Amino acid sequence: MLNDLFMDSDAAYPLDIPDGALYVYPAFFHADEADGYFQLLREQLAWSQSRIKVYGREYPVPRLSAWYADEGRSYGYSGLRSEGLSWLPVLLEIKARVEQACGEDFNSMLANLYRDGRDGVGWHADDEPELGENPIIASLSLGQPRTFQLKHRQDKSLKKSIQLPHGSLLIMGGELQHHWLHQLPKSQRPMGERINLTFRQLRV
Ligand code: MD6
Ligand code: FE
């Protein structure tokens, strides 16, 4: 279903990878629209730095985040469980555009703010049970273009590296979360801020 939708659109293109579906809209939002959203999200979201426990020691994660969801939804990630914040007008506006493009509804969104190249997110899959079997996750990138990498869990020769520009939308679906890990690596290069919104549909 995702396939048919995107084959018809010349704005989005599929990336040819086995064991999962991956689509990119390089310019989902035009630059001026993307600029406006970046500013609003930077100011309005309730950014905070989570801490994770690794072998009994606590560390701040290298990014700021904020988590929004429909009333009454809670979500566990990195050993934490939290209630989502209430949607803001700007988020509902963006969510509607993303839902229209995906042909899917989303009831939650995790926002990440990478302050500079020292912030990133390590190898992971978004395979929490709440997301269901083969989730569609839509990921909007604003601000500093950053590299997004994927590697296959079984076949170590399969790797993919893509640039996520300002205003781009990446859509993951199919069996991707079962067979691939993804990360946003840190970088030594001087870099500005990047905001990423990942829209999800929680099934429970
Ligand atoms: C990021 N994104 O782009 C981190 N997860 O900042 C993710 O971890 C991610 O972009 C699932 C689907 C799309 C993503
Ligand atoms: Fe992810």
C-alpha cells in the first residue's frame, strides 16, 4: 500500500533496499516553510535532556527530546515510561501534512534536537512492542543536514548512508525495523542545530 502511493509521486523516491521499505521526500517542505517550522519548534517544544542508566551509572543522552501523543497514550523507551505531552497547533499542522503524504494516521511523535555535531543517536531499531508488527514511521528533518545510516542486522555487507536535508521527510515501513538498525552519528565538523520529528502509531 505504501508502495503504490509513492510510485505515483515524483516528489518521493524509494530507496532500493531488501527486507524493508524506505522512502525519501528530499524537499517535503520548501526552504522558507521549513525555516518557519524550525523556529517555531525550537521555541515551542518542551525540550529536555533525558538520562539513561548503563551498568548502574546514569548518563545524559547526547540530544534534547520531547514526546507528544494523543491523550492517554504512554510509551516506554530506553527503560523509561512516560505520558505524552498534548499536541501543539504547529505539531497538528505538520502531522496533518505528514499523514496526508503517508496515507497513515499517527497518534504520537518523538522530537529530537541535536544541538551540534556532539549530539547524535546510536544504532537502534524502533521495534518497541507498542508500535506493532511492521510500523510505518515518518521522520521529518529540519535544520542542519545530517547523515543517517542504516545497517542490516544479519547481512553485515548491507549498509546505507543518506543525507537528510532541511525540510526532508524519510518514511520507514515494511520489515525494516526487524532487519535493519539505524543511527545518526556524531560528527567532528562544526554544525548547527537539527530538529527531527518521528511520527508513530502506537497500537496499545
Ligand atoms: C533522527 N531518527 O533522524 C533519528 N527512527 O534524528 C530515527 O531514529 C528514526 O529517522 C525511525 C524512523 C525514522 C527515523
Ligand atoms: Fe529511530
